[in-house]
Amino acid sequence: MAIASGGNHQKRQKRLGMTRLVFLLLFLLVAGGFLRLFFLSPNARTTWVVDEDPLVVGSWEEASGQLTRIEMPSETTVEAVGGYGRYPLRALWDLGSLEGKGGMILAASVEESLALPVPYYFKSADGALDSRSLFSFSSWWDIVRNNIYTNMPMSTWFTLARRLAFLRPDRIKTVTLTEGLGVAARSAPDGSRQLVMDLSQVDVLVGALFEDEQVRHEAFPVAVYNTTTMPTLGTRVGRMLSRLGYLVVAVENDESPVENCEMRISSQIAKSASVNYLREVLGCDVRIDEGAKRADIVVRMGMLYARKFLPAQSP
């Protein structure tokens, strides 16, 4: 009996040891995952919009270590993407919720107004959200509990939280749009007073704040061709690329349609920062073309990109 009891004890000890080993391995996997998230490098530029009053657009540039913020009155009226018409910024989240699109209508409409890629959005469930503490631990806990709505992956959030935790004030640039400074007062058809964004003045105020240093340094000429029936698509894309530091030398129409965005380049610049960033921003399919071209980078825009501006086809 003593021998049997000793054998059972050894089995229990062995099972206990295996259990501890499994828990240790699980702990190491989880801890390793968090460490990997913490030490990932963000994209060249990461931009988000925060639905608060005033509405805030934040943008982190990895190369310069600079955070740029744009504040604008939430009652400013802009053209909503998807053919919905003109709405105040503060109403775009509710519009997106009604259409089952969450914050995508807000993000895409702000993107169009500022000519700046804005892939991510944030909004507090109770309406109280301070964009300056958006990447603190308390905000992370609110995101986990769904008290803050966002489409930003947690891997991206963690890497930005690490970058912004101890950011010096001199590394933050804030542009505030107010009436008479990027925002103008207009009379609506019903006689009421509206605030609208003055796009030409916004372009002056924002200037080169969002230019990518490597893209600007490479200075590859870019030609943009609109292959769709949407008259302003090429101009919209050209304005955005200029904002990001690209040297746009031509914006024209092309009768040979493509479905997706297509980028034609030579093999010599295939691995350049300009090509990689453009692929990230527009999602272009890359085509190697060694023949003579109008510019070093030829971008041909198709219906896949245009659909977000059309009724019933917004993001």
C-alpha cells in the first residue's frame, strides 16, 4: 500500500509540474505578445479623428517624431462622402450609425475636406473624450470595455501609446481652425447662418505640415489620371498627394478604365519610400513599366476608389 501511495504521489507531482509548465508557457506567450505590440514600429504616418468639440484630427509622423493636431469647430459644415449632402461635422457620426457604417463616414469626410488620409476614428460612448489622453492606460481600458469606439487595431494603439507617453510639448504642433481662419460664415438657403470650411485657406494654414520627409526628398514627379466618369476624382487625389509631399506634375483624364488604383513605375524605384507610402495610402496595384512615361510615378484611379464618394457606396 505504501508503494502504491508513493506512486500516486509521484503522478500527482508530475501532473502538477505539467500544469505549471503549461501556465508558464501561456504566460510567456501572452507576455511576449504584449512586448511585441509594445515594440512594433508604427507606419510612416498614422492619422485619426476624434469626435469631440472641437473636433480633433491627430497625426503622428514616425520619421520626425512629430505629432500634429488640427482642431476645428464641430458645427463646421462639410460635404459628406457617399452622396449624403452637406452636414455639420458633429452630425456625421450619427449619420454613419444610422447607415450602419459607424465612424467611417466621419473619417472619410474629414479626409476629403483636409486632403489627408484619415483611416481611424475615436468616439466616447458617453460623449466625453479628451483627445490629449487618448493613448493613456485609462483610455486603453475604456477601449477594452467598449466605452470608447474605435477601428484602430490594438497593435497600432500600443505603438502610438509608447511614442506619445513622454512626448515633449515642443514636438506637438497644433493648428486651430476658427471663423475667419480656415472656416467662413455663409448664409444657408433657408437664411440661417452656417460655418463652412474654406479649402483654399485650409491649404495655406496646413501647408507642408503633413509632408513626408523621405517622399519630399526623393521628389519623384507624379502624374495622376482619372479613369472614371467622376469629374473631380483626379483633382481630389492630386490635392491629397501634394499635401503628403509628392511632386504632382499632371492631373488628367484617361479613357482606359481600371477597377482599382494602378501605379506604374520603373523597377529602379520599386522599393522607394514614395512608392511604398503611396501603396499604403491609396492601396494601388503596382505595375512595372520600363517604357517612357509622363512622370516617374503614374497613378491611374479607378472606380474602386471613386465608389466612396457615390450614393449608397460610401465606406
